[in-house]
Amino acid sequence: MRDIRIAAAQFEYRNGDKGYNLDRVRTLTRNAVEQGAEIVAFHECCLSGYTFVQSFSREQLASLAELVPDGPCTRALIDMAREFNVAILAGLFERHGDLLHNTCVCVTGDGLVARHRKLHTFVNRHLTPGNEFTVFDLLGCRCGLLICYDNNLPENVRATALMGAEVIFMPHVTGCLPSAMPGRGVVDRTLWLNRERDPVPLRLEFAGPKGRGWLMRWLPTRAWENGVYAVFTNAVGIDEQEVRNGNAMILDPFGESLVECHTLGDDVVVGLCTAEKLGASSGRRYIRARRPDLYAKLVEPPVQPPVTEPGWKVNSNAAR
């Protein structure tokens, strides 16, 4: 890996309004490049919207989804990357033959570099999970991609690191969700709508266990235990009937927050990711100490088929 400046962005997307969302990507990309960024990362399904598809039929979801790389959104990203001479990562729903995927693409001005299809889908039953890890070379760095819930399973991040990833991009739509965990739950929409007049109550909610506090329980661990840079991106603002907390950030291989968005709205931060931290990190030592001969239990087929259950869905079902 070489030293490189990477940007993590957050913005309030509009459901199904790809033109508006692409415009926000363009503006934030320009802002990031002006700060020296060579790679700009955006959140899960930022081009299409995400949560609003929960009740979509297969036909509705297919209509929203696009081809990759030949669809209009990916082509627009490639043009944007060429204009600003930067690499861009952004999410959308992908149509691939008869299959529909939750996908994040990485592009440069030369075209598609990589795509990751989410391994653990749940927002809509018509989505097909991906079946492989995604690791690729980008601007002198070895990079990985995992979408939202994919990062909640330590095995996924460890496997990506074992495949050589030094930087793992982690696009999300999360935070401030219904949960059985103490202190967690949704944020009152009126706090978001009143954020300019009275920002303090919203800041407290975003910083507490509903938002950043929850993220910092596990996100730094993924970076620390694997000795990688973790680029976390997230939606901010109104997402259907709920509020997302943003907190886009870059964590270094020690699990420390290198840069982070604290703005109550659209924002981008740029961090310098340096090569020397990789070799000095605890996670790299732990990887070298692994004993795969003891890990047969980890790859035993489960008794029941795998089930992806987000906490908010389990909590919602229990309430009914």
C-alpha cells in the first residue's frame, strides 16, 4: 500500500430520484477532490434509495434496478470519475439477467474496477445475495468491499483481509433503528426537521447509543482485529419514516477514528491513509498467529440454512 487520501461521504438521499442523488454525489466528489482525495466513497444504494423498497414487488424492484456497468448510473459515475480524475464508490440495485442484487460499484475514468454484491440481503425478498468476496487493486492499494450487514459478521471482514485487503470500504444505511438493545431505538423526526433552530438534542441522539455509540461498539474492532483501514459511509437524515445518523468516518488499523463527519447533514471528510500503520498494527500480528488447524468448527455446515435477520426486523416481529 502507498500513502493515499480517501474520502468518506454522507448525504440525505431521495427515494428513487437518481438525478438528484447523482447531483449530490457530484457535489461531494468535487468537495473531496478539492481537499486532495484520490478515492471518494458513498453509502449503500445511495443512487437509488434503499429502505423504501421493503414492500416492492419483483417488477417494481426490477424497474428501479440497472445494469452494471452499462446502466445510466454507472456510466454517469464513470464520466464523473473521468472529469475529476478520481475513483468513486457508490451503491445501487443491480439487474443481472433474472437476478436482482444490492450492489456497490467502484469506478475510475477508465471504467468499472470492481463490484460487490451484498452477501446478506434482507430489505426485500426479491434480492439475491452475492456469493463471493470482493478484493481488488486500486491506485496502488489492495482494497475490499463489504456492504452493511456483511460487516457485522467477523468472518466476512477477516476473509477479506486474508485475501490481501488493506483498505475495506463499508457502505451502510444504518443507525437509529428499532432495537432491543438498551438505549437504542429510533430518533424523533422532529429533531431532524428542527436541527437548524435547535441542533443540540439531535447531536446528543446521534452521538449516543442510538447512533455513534452503537457503531463504536463493533466498527473499530473490525479495523483493529484485522489491521486494515475501514472506510465507513452511511446515509444521514430522513430515510422513509426514520432518521439516519451519518457519522461517515475512516478508521485506521488501530481502530482509531482518523476523520469523521459530525455535520447534521450532507458532508465529506478526507483522511490520509498511510502504509506504516498496517505493519505496526495488532491485527496484522494476530493474523500471522492464526491456527487454521483448530478452526474446522467455523466451516461446519449449519444445521439450519443461514438466515439474515437484522435487529430491527426481529424487534418489529416480536412486537406484533
